[in-house]
Amino acid sequence: MAGLSTKLLTSGQVEPIKRLFMLAAESANQTPEAYRTALMASLAGALFAPAQLHPELAAVWQPQAVQLAKCAAGDLRFFVSPDHALRQLAQWLHTEACLWHPAEDKASRDFFTSAQALAALTAKRSPKDDELGKAVQEALKVAEKSRQRATLAAERLRENELSNLRIQTAEARVVELLDRHLAHRPMPVQLIPHLNTTLKGELQHLALTQAVYTQQPFWQMWERLLPVLGRCFSGAGMTVGDQLLYQTIPPLLEELEQSLALPMVDATAYESWVNELSHCLMQAIRKDDIECEKLAPLAETLGLPASAARVTQALLAELDGLSPGDWFIFDGEHASAQRCQLVVNDGGVDQLIFVDRNGRKLFAKSKQDFAACLSTGIAQPLVHTAPVTILLDALNASAADAGAQQRKLREAQAKEKAAQQAEAQKQQAARKAAAEKALAEARALDEAKAKKQQARATARALAETAAKHKKHEQAVGLVDAMQVGAWLTFAEGSEHAGKRAKLSVVIAKTGKYIFVDELGRKLAEFDRTGLINLLDSGQATIVRNGNNFDDQLVKVIRGLRRDSV
């Protein structure tokens, strides 16, 4: 099941959430009512006694959390209506009550009193929505007006503080640069006042007016010169060798001369400072007596706040991700679990400013100090978790349970369908096997029948062939036995159908057989093969065979005797 949308929690439609709980409850083998009760019991603290509440407020609301969760579980409208009294109460607890901490002002005391009144109203076993709803709405209205006033106050504070902080930051960065290279180093007494005014002023103006001041030629030049300047004068128990003086002072004097060409705020004062510094440097290289004293750190002289915290650049970089409006819980020196809102976090300043829920300034912290507080747990972000987010996460878990139940049902259905398909396939396979067996048997019968028919046909063919051969042999025998005078009868369909013919002459040399009709006229002539085929095919039949030569001779003599008488 896909993740739920916040639209579900503001739709006012009860049926979708009801179906969701039914499926989730079925997955958990519970009734929907029991499932909702268990769900809200697990959310009781998160919704109605947030972990970010100040301990004094938490003591007021924690006893009410379980009862409120039971009331919410019994009303499905709680899950879908943003106007539901308990939803608005949870909203008030997460957006307003979480920002309160004890203070001596009247606004803080009034807020705590109203919170106690709301808690007393919700302590009833079945709080009425109209009564509780009106009280919560009134509390939200008061909080909204207070938030508007606090926003205006914080904005005015930010504008006022930011300009001062930029000046302080620019001064602190210049002082840090000077102290890093000159503090506790011998310096001519006559140069110290001008160092604190002229040079410091020029560098401070640059840091204040230029976004990337460290890339400006004047700043870069003094970043090179200050380390050298700190090693040019002897005194206060510190001595500079001659060789070092000869190597460093001439190039230093040359760069000081070149610096006069750079743009200045007060060119006259700066030129006077450079001339005086150059004079002192010439005295140093000539080994003249110069009254010097160790330069006290300017940060101490000017009374600038110094941070004792030492943090990594990675921790400082994390502060860039903080935005004005972020809230923190701070365990300070004078208050514990103090709620404070960041109102100033500017890249051009080194200080962070925090206010309370009424927009009044609580304290300022350097970025190094606050980074250390975050890393040690003295300060921690106050996370505003919207009640709708808590509910949505819980309902997504329920949706996952419902999805698991649906998957379980689908898997069962798929398993049943697969079993049915397997059974159907099994039956189909059995039917197919039976059909194939029947076809095989039919084919075997057909093959056996075909073999029998083929055997009979072969036998008939052999018999016919034998009969034909016998008939042919008979025809050959008849032709061989045929004598002149033999009579033939031609069958219907032959060339001489219905006629009789007598063999008149056999010409042995040519193998010709000449037949005549009853009148002695030539009727047909065949060769031996043709006569055999004629008899073999049945187109002619021997009616009577002819007499042999002796019989003919007797007949001729008998005829001659009859003629002589």
C-alpha cells in the first residue's frame, strides 16, 4: 500500500480511515476499536505530552495523555478533521506550549495559568468537544496575537543589534589580527597610541565596509607587515639581532612607502603614522636608544569579550545551517531548559542573539561558544513535530499492516488460484494423456488394419499375378497347340466382336497367323505375341482346335476317292 497523504487527515471523510483500521486490525488479529486504542496509547506521549515540554508543563500534561488518547481513539473524526478539539489541543501543545519556560514576567505566569486551566478541562473523563474546543481556540488566538507581537519585537531587536554587532565584529577581527602578531612584543611608546587609533581604524573600516575585506590590498599588506613589525624592536628583555634588522627593515620601509598610495579614510593621519613608524625603524637599524614597552593585548585594553571555547572549523561550519527562527533548549548559567529563538545569525558578525517566545532578548553568544554548547549538549535544537506528522507516521504504519493483510489475502487467493490452475492443468494433462492413448490405440488399430489390408492386397496381387501368369502360360500353350483349322470366337468389345475366324495359314518363318472367315476370306492376321495377348486378355476364345497333318491327309484322300466314284 502506497504512503498516505496528509489530505486524508484533513478530508473530513471517515470511511477511508475506517477501512484502513479494519484491515490493519485484521492483520493484528484485533478488533478495530482495540487496534485504535492500542495505537493511540502508543502515541499518547508524543501527541499530548511532548518530550520537548518544559518539566513544569510536562508535570501538568503527562497525567492527561492517556485519557486524551482514549478519547481520540473513540472518535474517528479525530483522525480526519483538523478542527477537532483534541487535534487543536495537540497543535497548541506542539506549537505554543513547547516554547514556554518559567520566567518572572507576567506573560509567562499567565501562559502557565491558562495551560493549567486547559489541563483541568481535559481531565474530565469525557470532555465535550464544544467546551474544550472553545477553550483551545481561545488559547490559539491568544498565542497568535502574542506571536505577532513577538515577531515585531524580535525584528526591531535584530535591526538594532545587527548594526552594533557588525561594528563589534569588525573591531574584534582587527584586534585579533593586531594581537596575534604584536601583543607582548616590544613596541616604541610613541607608536602605541597611533597603533590603537590610526592603523586599527583604517583596518576596522575596511572590515566593516568590504564584504571580502581579507582580499583587499591594504589588509593583505598589513597581514604581511605585522609579523615583521613584531620582530623589529628590542626592549623589555627582548633583543633583535643585527642581521635580522638588516634583512627585514629595508623591505618593510619600502612597503610602508607604497602603502601611502592606497585609498584611506584619513590619509593625513595614516601618512603621519607611517612617517613616525619609519623614523622609529631607522632608529632601530642605527641602534639608537628607543623607549619601548611590551604591547598589552588590545582585546584586554578595549574590554572586548574573549571566547575561551576552541572548536573545529567543521563545528563552526555547521552553524551556517542555522536560520533565524530556529528554536533551542538551552541549559544556561541562570536557567535550565530555557527556550530560546535564534534571531541573528549573520555571516558578517561573530555573535548569535537569542530571544524568548515574547521576542525579548535573552542573551548573545559568540559562534565559537554556541558551537561548543551544541557539541556538549548544553544547547540542543527544539524540534517542532507537527501532530499531523505524528499521526501520518502512525497511520502509515497502520497502512503497512493493512497492506500486509491485503498481501496476505492476495497471496492466499493467488495460492488458491495456483492450486486450481494446477488441478486444472493436471486434469487437462490426464485428458490429454487419455486422448493421446486413445489416438495411439486408434493409430495402432489403423496400422494393424492397414497391414492386414496391405497383406490381403499383396496376396491378391500375388494371386492375380499368378493367375495372369497361369493364364498367360495357358494362352502360350494354346497358341503352341493351335493347328491350322482352329476356330476362334472374338469377344464383345474387340475389333472383330461376334465373328468367328479359322486359322488358315501359319507362316513359321515370319511367325504370322492368318485367319479367314467362314467364306474363306481373310479376316485377320496376328503374330505369335499378338495372338497370345489376344487369348490372354479374353478378346478371343478357341472354339475348336485344328486337325493335325495326318488327319488332313486322310480327309484329302477320302475326298479324292469320293470324287473318283
